Amino acid sequence: MAGITWHYVLKFIITGDAGVGKSSLLIRLTDQRFLANPDPTLGVEFGSKLIKIPDEEKIVKLQCWDTAGTESFRSITRSYYRGAAGCLLVYDVTSRASFIHAQSWLDDVREHADPHLTCILIGNKVDLCEGEMEGSTSRRREVSADEAEKWAKKEGMLFLEASAKSGRNVESAFEQASRDILHKI
Ligand code: GDP
């Protein structure tokens, strides 16, 4: 969408445990690619992209900050919560621990971000569970979509399962969150 102006600039933060795929989701969004062995996230990375919001006739410029997933970086990343309109809270559907830890990431967001911030819970790496309908690889999934959706609802978050590897639901996640934000403006 080069040369196109935008109606809104929205700051997003991407948070969650190290290794859940935050950088990969950002790379997929902005670059349409996937790296099997990306550089470990150090500090904060930034990506920008224009997206058209379906049914809204609005172009949004996303400014996305990928916050590092380790405890030791929390003091650095906290300042990045300020001014954020949206948050992708990411866990890995094959890691129960990353889902459990999502609660403390959400607590952090609630403590430091704008109370009206739109949060979307993302169960990433769903490609690893593909074929589970046939029962072949279902043991790799450690969090059901049903459980995650219930928790998201209870906490007032949107929810999607996604894959940075296949690209499934990556743009959709930002579109749905952006649409929610625009409805609040
Ligand atoms: P971060 O620490 O949260 O930023 O996670 P990374 O983006 O660095 O990803 C950690 C590892 O998971 C890397 O080896 C990625 O290639 C892999 N990964 C990330 N997203 C996906 C995904 O959707 N599917 C699969 N199969 N692997 C993924």
C-alpha cells in the first residue's frame, strides 16, 4: 500500500513468554516470511505495517513493539506499554506453561497500560497441531482452544489461534483488534 495515507496510527505491543513466537508473528505481519531459527529476541524490536480494516473503509498504520519475553527484560519493556492501543498476548498452544504465565503478562499489561487497551489472546504455533482431527499429532497440543477462549472472555480479551509459520490468522488478529480499537474511538 505504498503511497497510501492512513486514517489512524495504532501502537501495539506483543507480549508473552520467550519462545512463544512474538518476533515470528511480527516478521510474518510485516515481511510475510517465517524463520525457523530467528535471532533470539534482545530487548525490543519494532515493525510497522499498513492494514485495511474490512467493513470500516479505514487504513490503519500499525506500529508494533515486540517486547522481550524474559523476566530480566521486564523493567525495560514496561515503559513500552505506555501509549499502546492494542496488545497481542501470545502463548504457545503446545506449551501449557506459556499459557499459565500469560496471566502474569496480562497483570503487567493491566498495571502499566491504558485501562481501555484492547487485548487479543493469541494461541500461536497451531500448525504443530494440524492433523489432530485425525488423531496423529494431538498430543503436542497442551491448551485447548475452548479453555483459552473461556479465559479470554473472562478477562475481556479477544481470542484467536494463529500460526506465524503458516501465516494463519496473523493479519486477522491485528485487524480484529484494530476494529475493536476503532469502535472505542
Ligand atoms: P519469541 O521469543 O517469543 O520472540 O519467539 P520467536 O519468534 O523467536 O520463536 C521461537 C521459536 O519458535 C523459533 O524457533 C520459531 O521459528 C518458532 N516459531 C515461532 N512461531 C511459530 C509457529 O507459528 N509455528 C512453529 N511451528 N514454530 C514457530
